[in-house]
Amino acid sequence: MQKKSKSKTKVKPTFLNQPIAKFSRPPIIVFADDAVTDAAKLMRDKSAGSVLVAENTSTKDQPIGILTEWDLLSKVIAAERDAAVTRVREVMSSPLQKIEGEARVSDAMRIMLNRGIRRLAVVEDGVLMGTVTQSQLAGGNRRGSTLPITESIKGHTCPYCNSNFATRKKLSEHIETMHEESVFLELRDKQELGRE
């Protein structure tokens, strides 16, 4: 009697289910007491839309915030501050939003969408490993995307984060728990448009 051999086929995880650490890039770091001019030059030289801000302590460099293009535009240029005199700590965004490296891509996208941010620091066991950006995951980064931005749709797709669900009920439960604030804002906007 011959035994039937069971062939094990590996199921390739979808893009949204892969760990975010796989897509993180090494962080670009400036110090909180650096001049904004120096940070801006580093961003230019590295073609980066942001840099992480570290506090220089005696033991290690501890990340405490992030300096983005928007921070430079809104808090320095539009505020007519002298970039050579202004310190990074005065205009950075803080606290630094972090995500564990083992978290899924969909988790990172959900956090960014719900919090209205475009960048996350990726950490593993409390240690900074890199950064990930919304444009990087969506395929709009300056250096050209190497990440897939589309995948086959199965089931029902969430209109807020593009997560897929087998049933409408699971999709509804997901929206109620994860996107309650987004639904509220959408309804409020519709009501305001109706009054005009």
C-alpha cells in the first residue's frame, strides 16, 4: 500500500499582512539642540521628507520626536523664524509615533490614517530600527516604489484602510471599532454641506 505524500504549498502572505519591519528604512537622525538650518540641509542632502530627533544623553541617543517638511513650512518659514537660530526641539513634532516591527502593514496604515500622520518610527523591543512612511507603502515615494500598491480583492474592502473581510458583518464590526471617528467626521461633513 502506497502512502500518498501531501505536498505542502506555502501561502504567500498578502502585502497588507506582512510585517512592517520588512519595509522600514534606516532612520536619519538629528539632535534636538541642532539648528533647524542644519536639519533642513540634511533632509535636502538625503532627499528625506523627515528626520528623527534624538535627545543626546550620556548613555544613548533617545528619539523624542520628528521634524518633517510640514514642520519646517508651518513652524519656521510661515512663522518667519530664523532657521539658523531656531533649535530643532522648538519646532519638532512630539511625541514620536512608534510601531512594533512585527506589526502588519495594514496596522501601520490604519494608525497613520486614524491619527492623520504620514510617518512612523519602527521599533523592536524598544530599540529604534527604522522609519516607514505612508507614501512608501502606497507607492508614491520619490525614489520610485518597489512595493506593491494593488492586490487582488477578495470579500469586502474597508473604505478607510483597504483591509479585506469575508463578510459584510465583519466589515461593519471593523468599521465600528477601528474607524468610528472617521465615520463621525464623514457624517458631520455631509450634514454641513446639506445646510449650505
